[in-house]
Amino acid sequence: MSMEQLYQDIILEHYKLKSHSGRREPFGAEVHHVNPSCGDEVTLRVDLADGRVRDVSYDGVGCAISQASTSIMSDLVIGQPVADALRLHDEFLALMQSQGKSEPDEDVLGDAVAFVGVSQLPARVKCALLGWSAFKDATLRATAEEDE
Amino acid sequence: MTVTDETEVSMALDVAAVRSDFPILTRDVAGVPLAYLDSANTSQKPRAVVDAISDHLLRHNANVARAMHTLGAEATGAFEAARAKVAAFVGAARPEEIVFTKNASEALNLAAHTLGAGLRPGDEIVVSVMEHHSNIVPWQLLAQRTGATLRWFDITAEGRLDLDRARAEGLVNERTRIVSLTWVSNVLGTVNPVARIAGWAHAVGATMVVDGSQGVPHLPTSVAELGADLLAFTGHKMLGPTGIGALWGRYELLASLPPFLGGGEMIEVVRMDGSTYAPPPHRFEAGTPPIAEAVGLGAAVDYLTALGMDAVAAHEREITEHLLTGLSQTPGVRLLGPADLDDRGGAVSFTLTTADGFEVHPHDVMQLLDSRGVAVRGGHHCARPLHDRLGIATSTRASSHAYTTTAEVDRLLDALAYTRDFFGGAR
């Protein structure tokens, strides 16, 4: 795999763009996730309303893969029904665990299909998953808060 | 030819000959020859080390110290001979001053547990902000267990220990019980004035522990000149296998310390109402030790001794100079640690920024270098407090050993320029 295939233009764009970054109010839950082996970190907030993801905001430090993945994730899930957003997480997780064997559906995963190359690199899969895992964790916590 | 010239000729390392002893250096990565610049992480192994381990396991394998048959005697002899080689390598007074551990981390934990047995609230332990996690966390745990206070040396802008500040703060004082410092920083490359700090420690009756993980593999080592009471180091960074490390200690000090792990091998007499313990070093070596690994480390020490540690150090100095010069001429590179060769080891860390002002994350640097066959380490190098102190999250590190060439350094420099431009939109 060439570096151009791994670091597709959309990934480099989002690395610098960081859509929806900067922690905002209001939020239902905030989580802090780290990759201990590499020091990548994200602090992520989720705001849920009427069964939808109203906002995702975050501060993070990390590699291009982890930062771009978090940025693209936020674009994809904001405005979606919570159940659909969590399904997207599962789809992305499946893609990352596919070891390059999956043909991702761009209609479902949108720009996140650009990470297909990452799934061939076991050491980098956790980078791509950092923001998504934080989103799922925060969403489940926010849901639990709402239920109480 | 004068005597001086002959000395210089005999000192020079024949790098091509050295490289021919390391089969791994001939392999390809990503379709190009490997340029291995990650020796501070782990060194490569010469054939002699692998052969020694293989020969031991295939021809002399038995347990040590208790098997009374011929093979047992051979295995015990090989294990104790390895201890003697390692002892001689660091200038120990006697082989019994070498305790085999599984790595430097275990050696430092051994030191913290045994030295710390008598610590009380109010006592102080001193480390530095440039330590590897393995020379921080065992002391944090010790402080938590005993109520002792952990204090640390800061660093100067150049990346050296801030001795002036330490003196002004009275960092080492009559409450100090233990000072534990790295000899050579695994990130900054700084060679610390260990003997001088040992003088401070000894003046107040404290014990001087030295983390030699990045020193012993690269520099001629004399425990007497270092002034240390305990010196931890690991085999896999000095051309030996993983799974074997050592703690050197002054014999009288070792003899005064309580056991660390309990079990077989470390006892004298065991009764159900109490046990007595073996003298050093076996007191600290509970259970069947890493025997073949010790034999491998002995072979590594033989190999390094045959090269001559003065020659190894001189060669690495040349590589480091080439690396420092090249990095200083590469736009976008910010060097961490001393820029000159004075009191400087071969680990060189840096950050990389694109022309449009974006700092390229070390994992991305590493990925692009790897695609060009260049192996480096990216991350916090198990020294997160140091990176916090430097105001950065992570860095990229290149490091060398006896087999490293200036051509490999040049390939790193080329690949760094490519990486910088790739992420700067100029791909």
C-alpha cells in the first residue's frame, strides 16, 4: 500500500480541519480516552436531544489518523438518531477489524471509507477507533443519564 | 607510524565487518533495504549471540544450581560464567555483585523494594524529570507504600539536569534516602554527571541508584567511576536477548538488603516457622532464572568486548555527530536535547513541522519512514513527564549502535524531508 492510499486527501484535509473541535456546552456526557502506547488522547462531549445526536465536540492530540477519524466521525453522527449513530460506530468498527478485506459502503460510511487502508495496519487501527470509541462511550453514558 | 596512530587504527570500528555479523541488517522492508535506527528501543543481535543460545539449549540444557548431573553442572557453569562476564564488563569487584533480573525495570523494582524496606514518612527519594517510566513508577509506588516523598531534578533549556536549581532548592538534603538517576537519557541523549550527583547523595548518607539502560550498551562502564551503589541495565539493548537484565550492587550493600521475590533458589533453610536466605546474588534470584538468556548476554558481552567499548563509543559519536548536523540542516526539525556532542549519547529525538506550520505526529512520521525502510521510534518513549515538561505530547527518535552507518542516517534525513512535504501539501 502506498502512503497516498493510506493517507488519502480527505484524511489530510480533516487532520487540519478538525470539524466540530473545541469543547462546547451543553453536553450530556464527557469522556476522556487515551491510547497508552502512543499517547493519543481525546476528551469528547456528546449532547443528545429528542433521540438524536445534537452535538459532538472534542479536544484531542494525536496522529493524522486519529484526528481525522474523529473529525469525520463528528460530521457523520451529528444530527443522526442515536440508534443510527451507534450503528455507524459498529459499521466502522467492522471495517477496522476487516484487515483490508472489507469493501466499505460509501453510502453508509461516507468519508469514513477513506480509512480502509488503515485496517491493513494493526498498529494503527486503534488510532482510527479512538474518537469513535469515545463517541460510543459518551453516548451510552448520556443515554443512561437521560434515563435516570 | 607512531604509537598514537596505532592506537587510533586499532580503535576504529570496521562497520562493514560488524554488519556482516547481523543477518537482519541485510533484509528488506517495504521493498528497500532496512535502515534500523531504533537501537535505543532494542538492539539487533549478532549471530554469535543467537548461536550461543542455540548451542546452550541444544547441547547443555538443564536447570541450574540443583541438577547434580553432568548437564546440570554444565548449565550452572554457563550461567555463572555469564555472570562473571557481565561483572567484568561493568567493572564489578566480583561476580556476586551481579544479580540477574528479567530486564532493567525489574532491576529497578528490586532496588525500590529492597532499599525502600526501611523508609518512613518524611524520608525523601530523588529522581529526575527526564527518567524513563521504569525509574519513576517504582519510586512512586514506594513513596505510596511508605509515606516517603518523591522529589525530582528539573532540566535546563538545553536538556541537562538543572543542578543550580537543585542546589538552590536543597533537593538533596539530610532527609534524602535514595537518589535514582538515569546515566544517559533515552530521549534527550544527555549524559548525566552521575559521579557528581553520587557525591551529593553520599554526603547526606543516601544510596545512589543509576539506570544504566542507555549507558552500559554504548559506553565503557566502570561502576567505581560512576560512583553508583546500584546500577540497573538490560540485555536486549546491548546486543543480547530479551528476558535478561541485571542489577549490579556493591556487595556489602546487597548483603544488607532483604529479599525481593520469595521462592526456590533464594533460600538457605526453609522451615514452616520461618526461613533464612541465601547470600547475594542468589537471594534476589527466586525461581529458575533465564538461563539461556544469561548465556546469550554473556556472548553479547564477549562480542562487545572484542569490538572494544571505546571503539563502539567512538563510532556512535561519529554517527551522532552526522545525525545532529543533518537534523540541524533539515527545515522543520526541532531538536530535543543537547545539540553538541559534549556529554551526549546516541539517542536523538526531535519534532517535525511542515512548511504550513503543522506539526507532523510522530506516528505519522514513523509510518512514512517505515514505507521507505527506515525504522525509528515515535511516541513518548516511556518518558511522558519529560515530554510534558518540554510542552509537547510526543517526539520521534533515531538511535544507533555499533552497526549503524552514516548512509542510514542520510536515508533518514531524506525520508524526513519527504515526510514534511507530504503532510505540508507538497506531495
